[in-house]
Amino acid sequence: MILLHHLRVGRSIFTVWLLEEFGLDYELKVYHRNPETNRSQEDLAKATPLGKSPTIEDGDILLTESGAIAAYLAERYDTGHKLAPPKSDWKAWAEYQRWLHYPEGSAFLPLMLKLLLTREDPKPPVFSAFSDGEVALHLGLLDKRLGEMDYILGDQFQAPDVGITYIANMAERLGELGPYRNLKAYMDRNLERPAWKRAKERAVE
Amino acid sequence: MILLHHLRVGRSIFTVWLLEEFGLDYELKVYHRNPETNRSQEDLAKATPLGKSPTIEDGDILLTESGAIAAYLAERYDTGHKLAPPKSDWKAWAEYQRWLHYPEGSAFLPLMLKLLLTREDPKPPVFSAFSDGEVALHLGLLDKRLGEMDYILGDQFQAPDVGITYIANMAERLGELGPYRNLKAYMDRNLERPAWKRAKERAVE
């Protein structure tokens, strides 16, 4: 059975969701943030290579990085290609890879800058300008694409939609999602999925 | 033949290196940064989905994100498993995925903060503290691991070593690599590889 090291509150609820979408059996080991610093604590640092969540264990495999966990679960367990395209279609598979890497590879950084900016006063101008430009670029791209298709790879929900929904959700919490109505509608639609509801019930005490 | 949209100077020289390691035929389309802002320009924005480099074209496939490009090239063209493990060994394959996602998924962000911090005066304290802690965490992890093995996945150079070398190289350019002697030695060793030298000769005018 898969064990997920799950830090409350954070990114790994989206890995719980993915496990639910795949229909896999899993256990959660729950960790909490230091209430003063909001950082993770020694218990998670001892259990995982970087003190980061999500990290999964699957037999003797210990795996971290949200995108790598998604790629691994899909490749190993989604043998019916419910949530990832088969490699017989290289174009679809390349797009799938692109959007698996995109959340942490591109969109997360400017949103993380926005989060850190909420704690700086005065606001440093280089960080402010960079994050403004990049947030607009990325949310604009996603919004345009999701005006043309229901899901990030077309007309079906696939594994990368979990990471993209995470990005939309982070943008919303930062008050940045307002102008991007297609992205907002997409997020709201995905958060109605039964697997997300099961994830929340199980992982959010 | 693969076409690489290659922005000078930046991340995509490492994709050129990977193409050379795979022994693939490729063409380069070279773009330059705006000399005043150091940002990429309209020509790259028109040619690629986000105005970002590296982006590759392979027939009717247009693919961006460094990690996704590496995953795609390995899966499609490295059929002899010279630079990526076969999926008959799930543990090795999971580790391979982890380190493919790691450069952009984890290590790049705090180094990017360091880069932006060089342009801020006074230095914003939240960004400074966050980047100091995370840079030490990530470079420390890499340094420890590369004290125990020659390459990021063990005793053989594999595709993820390209991304890890990029991180080490970025750290060095920011003056952050000094204390991490194993990581520095690893980088120096990798930059002696004939494929890197061919990449530099071809991509750096």
C-alpha cells in the first residue's frame, strides 16, 4: 500500500486527490506546520529526504516532487490510460509531459513570489514587477487555453489537471484569480469531482 | 529533425547538451535577449507558447519545459536506455523521475530569488532569509549525495545529470557554490564531457 507523507496545510492535498482519482489504496501520515513560522517541522525532515511534502513510499520506493509522483503513479498504475495518454500517440504524450512539469516548472515560482511579497513591507520593486509580469503571463495562458477546451489536455480530465487546479487554487488564495474567469470556472468544476471531495474528507481533519 | 528554439544566454544550452548526449540530429534557431532588460523579446514570444526557451519542435509536436523535453527525448529516442533506466526496475525509474523534476520543481526557485536579490537594494528581509535557507538545504542535499556517488542516480551519467549540472552552474554564477565541494567537482567533471563541449561549440557563438 502507498504511504503519503502529508503536511497540513499544503500542496499534498492535491496528491491525495490524485490517489483518489487513480482509485489506489493509500495511507496518510499527517504532519503539522510550526504555528509561529508556518514552516514544516523536524518530524517531516526526519521522514523525507528534504523535509518536503508530498513524499510517497511504495514498497522500497521513496519518491518526492509532486510532478514525479504523478508521473510515477500514472506510468505504473494507470495501465488503462484513464488519466494519461498512451505512448502510441507521441503528440498527446508530449503535451501530457509538458503539463505535468508546468505547475512546479513554471507557474509556481511567480505565485510563490506573490506569497512572500505579502510578508514584505515595503514591497521590493524588482520582485513586485517580476511577479506581476509572470503571474499575468501564466494565468493568462491558462485562461486562454481553458476558454478553448474543458481540461488542460482537451475534453477529458487527466492527471495534469490536478497540478493546474493547484495553481488556480493558489492564485485564488492570493487574490490573483479574479480576471481569469475561464480558469476560475475550470477550477470550480474540478473541485466538484467526487475524488476531490473524498480527498478532502479523508485528508482534512 | 528536431528544432530547438534557443535563447542566448540561458537554460537552453543545457538542452543542446542533452541533444548531444542522445546523439540526435537537431537544428538551432537562435534568439537574443533585449540588451537593456535582459529579458527575451517578441521573436521568441511569437515562436513559442510562452516566449520561453528551451522549446523544441519535433514534427508536429511543440514542447516546452526543460524537464518535459528531457522526459520526452529519453522516452522516445533513448530506446537502448543509455541515459534513462528501463521501467522493468520501478525503483530506479522512480528515482529517475524524481531527479528529472527536481531542478525546476525545487532547486531553481531559491536560486532565482538570489538572482533577483542582486538587483534589489536594500535587500528585502523575507526573500533574503527564505532564499538563504532553501539554497543551503538544496545545495547541501546535492553535495551530500554527490559525496556518496559519482552521478545523481549512481555510477553512470544519466539524463537528469544535465539538469543538476545546470543548478550547480547557476549556483556558481551566483557565488553560492563555494562550500559545496562535491557538487563543484561533479559539475566540473560533467563539463568535461565531449557532448557538453560539442554543445558549446555549436550553440555559443
